[in-house]
Amino acid sequence: MRASSPAFLQIEPVGQCNLRCRMCSIPYRRDGPPHGPPAFLAFDAFRTLVDAAPAARELQLQGLGEPLLHPRFFDMVAYAAARGIRVSTNTNGTLLTARNAERCVTSGLDALHFSLDAASPALYERIRVRARFATVVRNLGRLMETRRRLASERPSVRLVMVLMRSNLSEIAPLVSLAHAHGVGAVFVQHLCHEYGESALPVQYLPMRDFDARESLAAEPDRARIAECFAAARAVAARLGVDLRLPETAPAAPRRRCDWPSRGPYLAWDGSAMPCCMVSTPDRATLGNALREGLETVWNGEAYRDFRRRLASDDPPEICRSCALYEGTF
């Protein structure tokens, strides 16, 4: 299935991170530290990728790593924004210095998704290993204050929480924390990188075990889930916070996933993956946009075959346990 020039791109500027979050596979990747050289997308290579997608109107400038580690991250934002592209990113919040907070506002960044998985310091620091809760919350406040000082509504900011059995009771307190800092939206998602394929590289087996323990699918007390969700909805309604909670059962009828038809997910080295749920090219790759050219990869046989299978009743194995494919994300 051939696809038109993509209007959406996701590009990973950095394939490494300063944290070791328990639900993240980045320590197990083979294409960057600690197993290989620094995993940074060169600025000229970034421009090549963006220029190769003339129809692009939306860019998610993020991947598995922490984007603000890249010394030219804001130059990337400005380059894409100058072309009329809406740019969004994720951050763990640890590197939001006063200078970076100001550049978030002045560079043209349209949306920033701030990862925060708990409102209590001890639990947050157990999940986000190497981070300090007080520092991250201070940085969130700094960002929102910078936006107010510069009289800007951009970037829009929302907190993003990865929901697990261990932090289920933290949703309502996180909504309160968001409101206290002037953040109007909280997005809660399940663990989404399901490691269910039979050809899973052996280094990711610990992630499969972690997901099996922490996924809400493994939570035996369904009443607890309902109670925590209800409490969070009540707090959000009272405070006027836009709260998004995930589904707890697969969608019926299941919606067909169209991500590989909307736009590519490109790792820092140019490797093209079906979507960011795959998260790392050593699980699935459809070519290399820097070596072969984006258009060649986007309409190459590997991508076309993947789209055909995804639209059928026999999807690629890597998609079958995906939270997005099942409609629970």
C-alpha cells in the first residue's frame, strides 16, 4: 500500500537518556550508550529528514531518549517551526534550566508533554531512577512562570503519567499537583511498549517481566482501579483540569491502527520504525531514511507490506499486544 508524502513525522533527536526509568527500555538498546557511541542526530541530518517531507505539518521531536540532552534541540524546533510545522516534544523535566525554559517559549515549540508518574517523592524516585522529585517539580514551576512572564500560551503543557499497578493511587494527587502549577491537562496512559513478540531480542526479556508485573491487566482488584479512576475524575472536575484516562478493556469493535500510513517514526540514526510503540529499531525496522532517502523508505516494499498486514486480520506479530492496537492506550 503506497502512501502519500507524510503530513506527520516523529523524529528522535537523542537515543539516550540521563535517567533509568523502570518502565523504559533505553538501557537495553544496542544502538547507543552504554553499548555504543553517543546517540545524537546530527543537525544537518535532521534538516535532511524534514526537507524530505514537504507536506509535513506536525513533528513530534522525541523518541526514547531525553530530547533536551541534544545541544541543538531548540535549533531543530526553530527550523521546523519556521517551515510552518507544529512541533511537540516530551521531557522528563530534569534539564529545564532557566535558559531552557525560556527557549521552550521562544523557539516556536507548540506543545510540551511533561512526564511525571507520581505526586509523592519516594514513589516518583523509585520509578524515575536518577531523578529528584523536588528538582523536577521546581523545573515545572519555572517553565510555567516563564510562560506567564513572556505572556505566551505556547508551548501548551500537559503532564503525562505512565500508569502502573504501583502508582495507580497517584492519579488524583497528580491532578492536584498539575492544577497547583497552572497546568490544565493530565494525560494518563497504560504501559504501551508490550514486549509480546516471539522474536523479541533477548536483552528485552526483563522489560517483558516488568510489564507482566506492573501492567493494570495484571491487577486482580478491578474495584481498586474503578475507585482510583473515579477519585481522579472527581478531583479533575472540581479543579477544572482536563483529565484523560485510558480504557481498561480492548475497544470493541477494534479501530484499525493507521500510524504507519500517517507518518514514519525515525530513530536518531535514520532507522524507520512502524511507530513509537515499537520504541527501538532492534525490534522492527523498515529501512533507513538517511541512507536510502525518506521517500524511498516510506514507499518501499517493507512499509507497503507492513501497512497491508496491519489493515488485515493477520497483523504483524509486534502489533498484536500493543495497547494502541487493542484500543486501551
